[in-house]
Amino acid sequence: MSETLFAVILAVVSGISMAVQGSLNSVLGKYVGEIEATLFVHVIGSVAIGAVLLLGFGKGNLGNFVNAPWYSFLGGIISVLIIYGVIASIPKVGVALATTAIIIGQVSTALLIDHFGLFGLEKIPFTWLKLVGLILLAAGARLMLG
């Protein structure tokens, strides 16, 4: 299997997981509260990834964190916003519409990050074809609104 195909399959699995995760997190939020569910999700996730590292599956170097740029640590804070946003939105608009809105936000932001090569990533130019794709994505989202 090519590296590109594996990466695409992994991305699809991640998308599927996000829809399921959002649903499960929203259920938990109904029982314990939205902010409280956000805490539970992060604690459980931290314990799970800690176990993975303790079992020796990590291939990186945790001590190298001191060399990472300061902004690379904002992902943890952004993760709290993401989890809370999903927990709060799914019960009000449903999994499909919330996920569609998430995807539009992701793709729009990803296009900007790619085009400008933000955060030290490789620049990938914005094209008219990508604009058409974004417009079609937004049109599909509008159709989801009913």
C-alpha cells in the first residue's frame, strides 16, 4: 500500500471517528454537563495515550519538546475548544449538520494554512479549482440545513 493511500485511509478513519466521538461526547455531556464532559474526555484520552507510551509504542523523543515553537503547544487549548464545541452543538443541530459545519471550517482554514504555509508548513497554492470545491462544499452544507 502506498504511503499516500495509507494517509488518506487514516484520514477517512479519523473522520469516521470524529463523528462517533462527537456523538458519544454529547451523550456524556447530557449526564455530567458540557464542560465537565470536556474534562472527562481529555482525562480519559490522556490516560489512554499515557498507557500507549508506557507500553513502548512511541517512536519520538518527549524530551525534545523544549525545541518546539511556543505556538505548537496551543493544540491542547484548541482541543478543549473543539471538544466543547462538538459536545454543545450536536444535541442542538444533530451530528450531520454539526459535522458538516466542522468540515467547512476545517477545509476553509486548511486552505489558508496551505496557501500561506503557516506554522512552518509547506506552501500549497490556492487554485480556482479549490475555490470551486469550497463553493460546492458550502452549497452542500446549505442543502443540509433543509
